Amino acid sequence: MATAVDPSNTRLGWIGTGVMGRSMCAHLINAGYTLTVFTRTPSKAQELISMGAHWVDTPKAVASQSDVVFSIVGYPSDVRQVILDSNSGALSGLRDRGARNAALSIFAGGEESIVQRLNPLFNLLGKVYYMGAPGKGQFTKLGNQVVIASSMVGLCEGLIYAHKAGLDLNHFVDAISTGAAGSKSLDLYGSRILNRDLEPGFYVNHFVKDLGICLRECQNMGLALPGLALAQQLYLSLKAHGEGDLGTQALILALERINNLSLQSEASAIGKP
């Protein structure tokens, strides 16, 4: 019977300490695990190092000092480099081959017994859903992005319409939030859009990458998803305007440009008598 995973017998490695990775690592450190981390920009790991993490200079070094290795990097080319590179990749260093509120939905694919064994780690980061054989977790993530993309388009279009109709946007958001138009996107991003808080929880650049992968998979499957294609074009327009490092809620900027208007005047009035 496999030994249960806990801080006394399991050393963790983490590759990529960006917006999401940093918070996820912190949860594991706070739970008592020893972490070895790698990030291409060492300064991004300083907060974790101050909490007790050990920084190394290659993914291979992470793997050689760890029993379980997580990676959370931006693009497919990054994944290939940090995992598969023959000189510095994590795969060549593995010894055991066997986001802020810790409320992530984790989509897992692979051998179910391995996923179950790692549940103590996943549970520190959110709720894990076992989706099936290898690759099924990735397909679930892509489907998740398809839903988010169309939801964000609907949210931003609704705000643009309400603004043009002369409605108070704060009151509008409150009014629709408990009805059929209520959504996680509305809860997370409605007030942030109105307050012009476009800081990333998930980068536009990474979302464009994900939606591009979704569209390629749709082509392979013979699927037509016009909402997905529209969202991809709108997000690409943000990249074209140099807004790729903003959060996905920055989609409002693209809709404002199309309609030659701005919600900024509404946002500046928030809190005024």
C-alpha cells in the first residue's frame, strides 16, 4: 500500500511562480511542506523564499530534490522547455516517477490511483475533479475556457448596453446578479470592471493562447463554435493594442472601442453623492 502523502515524507517541487503559482505555493508551505522552486525570473520567487522555499536554477534541479513536481507555466513551448529539455528539463531529474483563496477547481487526468494518492496536496489548493484517462483533464480545462470566454463577452456586452441605455451600472449589476443572468464571471468581475480594476487574475496573453488551442481542437473534431471564435478575435484585438498583460476582464476595452464609448465616466462617479 502506498505511503500517504504528508509533509513528513513528501518533498515538493514547483516550476513557475507567477500570479497563480505564487499563491498555490504559499498554501503548500503554510501546510508544512518543504518546497523547491524554479522560476525564470528569480525575483518572482522572493516572497516564497522568505517563507522558507528553496530556489534552484533549473527545472531539473527541482525534480532531483522533489518527490512530487508541479508546473504552472504559460505556453506549450514553456511546458516543453521546463519538462522535456534534455539538459535542464524536470523529466530528466525526477527520482519518483510514480490561487489565492485555495478555491481552485482542479481537473485531473491520468491514473486514478495516483490522483487519489495526491489528493492531500490538491485539497490544499482547491477541489480536485478526476476526469478520466491522461488528457481528459486538459480537455476539461479547454471546455472551461470556452464557457468563460462566451460568459465574459456576454457580461461586457450587457454592461455596454446598460451604459448606453442610461442605467446606473452598479444598480444594474446588483439587480441582475441574483437572477438568471447571475454568473461566476459577474460575481468576480462585474464590480472590478466598473472600478476599472483590470489587474490580472488570468492574463489576456494566456487566455488568447488557451482559446487558440481550443479552436485547433475544434477543427480537429469538426466542431463549429462561433462564440469561441468571436471571443478569440476580441481578445486578439487587446493584444494588438498592447493590453496582453491585463486580466481577462479587460475585454471591456475592446467592446468600448468598437462602440466608441467608455464606461470610465460611470466608474469615476462611483461613490459620489
